[in-house]
Amino acid sequence: MIDQSVSAQMLENIPLLQNFNETERRQMADIASLKHFAPGEVVVRQGEDSRTLWVVLEGKCEVVKHLPHGAQETLVLAILEPYSHFGEMSFFSPAPHSASVRAQTAVTVLGIDRRDYDDLIRQGIWAAYKLAYNTVRSLSDRLRRMDEWVAELAAHNPPGERVPEWSAFRDKLFNGWNL
């Protein structure tokens, strides 16, 4: 893994940074770093704490969930291609990572450390707020797709039959929300 500096020009095509002007891209480039990982290397490990938001620039990563059943059982949740981002849950809400992300191929990722991001927030830099807004929009899109997927799965049950797993899932998902 090698750290490298980032130029504002490198950030132009990243959807998470859409609608950033040149000054805002430069502000983000000032706090970002590039890291390179070889195939099989872990970028983020499930259960560990780190507060970095990552964007895949080159290569592919896989999101892997280690299942609680013991031994070495894992489930690949997603394949991340260039411009995909990850680590946002721990970046915005401090908690251990819910899954691991490992390089599937040689990978170059852009990383933004939360402490540096917090400095931008304290300074009132609009780029930091735009990053948060774009991240929320992206997570909303993911949640919408998940809702559609869950609805499709639930639709395969007999009409009117409640499936305990769906009820438990819904309760976990919305527990503590006051809408």
C-alpha cells in the first residue's frame, strides 16, 4: 500500500463529487490520499474501527460479510467498480465496519479521513457539506433499491401471510426511528 497525493483534476469524474467546482475539488484533493492495494489485500476489515470514506478509482473490490455461523463462512455482498464508494457508514457514524472490503484486482482507492473532513466542517467549507449531501443521496438510492428487492422477495409469499423474518428485519431496520 503506497500513499500518493491527489490532484483536483483526478476528482472530476467521481459521481460522489458531482457538482463540485474547481475550488471545491481542490479542497477535497487537499484532504484526500491515494492508496494502492494488491489483489486479495483487505482495504477495510469487518469489526474494525476506521473513519475513512473510500472511492475506487481503478480496479475492483468485493464487499464481504463474515457470517456469524463460525468457521470461515463468508458472503460476497457486492462488487465495487471504479467510482463506487464505501466506508460511509463508519465515516459518518462511528461504529465498527459491518463488512470487509478487499481488492479483487489491483486497486487504486481515494481515501478521505474523517478528522480532515471535520476540519473542513469547522471552517465552514461548502465542499464538506456537498460531500455529505451527495453521500446521503447515494445511500438513499441504495436503500430504495433494497426496498424494491425486499418487496420482490416478500411478494413470493402467499397473500396475507406474514413472514416472521420480514417482520424482524423491518423491526431492526426502523427501530428507534421517529418519523
